[in-house]
Amino acid sequence: MKATIKSIGATMALTGLVLLTSCSGKQQQRQATPVAYKTVKVHAEDRTIDTKYSATIRGRQDIQILPQVSGTLKQLLVTEGQRVRKGQTMFVIDQVPFQAQLNTARANLQAAEAGLATAKLSYESTKRLFDQQVVSDFDLQTAQNAFLQAQASVAQAKAAVTNAANSLSYTTVSSPADGVVGTLPYRVGALVGPSIPTPLTTVSDNKQMYVYFSMNEAAMLDKIREAGSAEAAVKAMPPVRLQLVDGSEYEQTGVVETASGVVDQSTGSVSLRAVFNNPSGLLHSGSTGNVVIPVDLKGNIVVPATAVKQLQTVHQVFKVVTKDGQRVAEGTNIEVAPYNNGKEFIVLSGLKEGDEIIADGAGMVKEGALVQ
């Protein structure tokens, strides 16, 4: 009986070993089965890549209109969005108190001029008497001082008239330049003055528009190295395009005029300014969009984005190499240009012409996988 049990146990153990060996072999066979990946042989190509940068649009001049005197707003002569000319009246502040001040100043000037005439007569009369030795030198000096004092009073009165006239003129607020009127936060009857927190309005000169955008420091450094200086890099930039907030492209191209000489430490970028003509008035100050700059790249290897596996700042492709007579996926780190069109990467190093890579699904490929 015991012998029979031992025989049965030995048979079961042998059967289990055979099954385990069989399963292991099947698993190894499955792992060693080549996978059909889409591959491509890379070669050097020329590309023009459109790079986009978030932008803010401003008028060439955005002039805040603030009153120079305090008073009640009596007339509002413009509307929001209206085009105005330089010198055109926009607001009128209550003129009554300032007209009264001017009238008072003019009256004081007349009184001062009358006093001056009297002092002049007195001085001339005293001088004749002094020449005749009728009055003393003291009397002459006293008359002369009164005459000089009267002259000073007239000068002060004239200055007061000028100040009062200026204050009265400030009640009429005119546009300092040609442009378009912004928002109008104050209405007739509001008390306004030089210290108001919000300006009466803003006049934007929108014949030409400034478009501000930022470029990362590395990209700007590349352009400076190519051109030799920051000024030369700006001049060498091609005409730029403007993508509006609705996704459409503005009909006119612009020119990059300036680049800041300071890198923003919080963003690691350099601020640039482009100028666009705006004859139709389509662009408005305060709008946003994207500046589109074409970049010509010549003689670089181009790979599809689906062939690149990205891990933070590391870019990797899988080359297909032959090992022990089998085609194997081998991970290779590459350096890519800072520009891409979202569909392709421009390879600066890590690949050479003729290399075969897996062209699709790089994120799912494992190191050493067999490639059919």
C-alpha cells in the first residue's frame, strides 16, 4: 500500500514539473515573439517651423486723461470707442468758480496798474523837486521804492491772471493725440479732480499697435549667438505674424523692433516688442493673441512626435539594431531643437542619417523588445 502511494506521489511530482517546464517555455516563447512596429529610416531635411508666443496688444500711445483741476463734470462730449483728433474737446468741468477767479485776478491787476501809475507820478514829481533841491534824498528814495513796489505788485497781479486763466482753460479737457476713446467711468455731475483713482478715459493711438511677447532665454541666446549681438538678433528676425484671439490670422505682418536687456527672473524669459500697422482699426488696445515667428532649420534630422518618448526634459527614441541575429529596440537619448510644430521634432544630436527608429507608439516600447 505504501509503495503504491509513493508511486502515485512521484508520478504527480513528475507531471507538475513537466507542466511547469511547459508553461515556462511558452512564456519565454511569448516574450521572444517579435512585435510588428512601424519603423522609419531617418534622414536630414529642411523645415520652416512656426513658433508661437503669447502676446498682449497695446496702442502705440495709451494716454490716460486726468483733469488738472477739481470740479463737477458738466459736459461729456465723446462716446466710448469714438475716434478723436488731437485738440478735440472731450470733457468740460464747471467753469463758474474758475471764471470768477479770473475776473478777480483781472480786477486786482487793474488796481495794481493804477497804483503803479500813481507811484510813477509821485516818483517823477519827487525827482524834479529833488533836482531843484526842494526835497531831501530820503524823500526821493522813498518815492522810488514805492514806484518799484508798485511795479512788483503789477507783476504779481499779472501772474495771478495767468494762473487763473490756465485754471479756467483746464476745465476744458482735450485729447492730447489722435486716437480712440476708451471706457468712460464718470458721467455728468460727477466730482472729478487730479487725485481721482481712475482716469476720465484713455486715448489710444491705434494707427500702429505694439505687440508685446516673451521668448525664453535659451531661444534668445541662440539668436544672439547667430547674429553676434542682441541688436543684430532683433534686426535679423523675419517679419512676424499675429494670430488673433479667435484663431484667425491678422492680415498684415509686423516687425520686431526691440528686445529688453533684462531677463525676467520669475519666468526666465526676455520681453520683445513688435509693431503692426492697424489701418482698419481691427486691433484694439488690451487684446491678446499669439505672435507667430517662422524659424528656418536646414539639414537636420526630423522625427515624428509619435517616435519620441519624453520624460521631463529628456527626449528618447528607440533605434532598431541587430543583436544576435535579431532586431531589437534600443533606447537612445536625443537633443531636440527648442522649436517644434507639434507633429515633428528637429533632432540636433543623437541620431545620424540612415538610423532606423520605431516611428509610432514610443511610449509603449520596452527596452530590448524584439521588432518584426
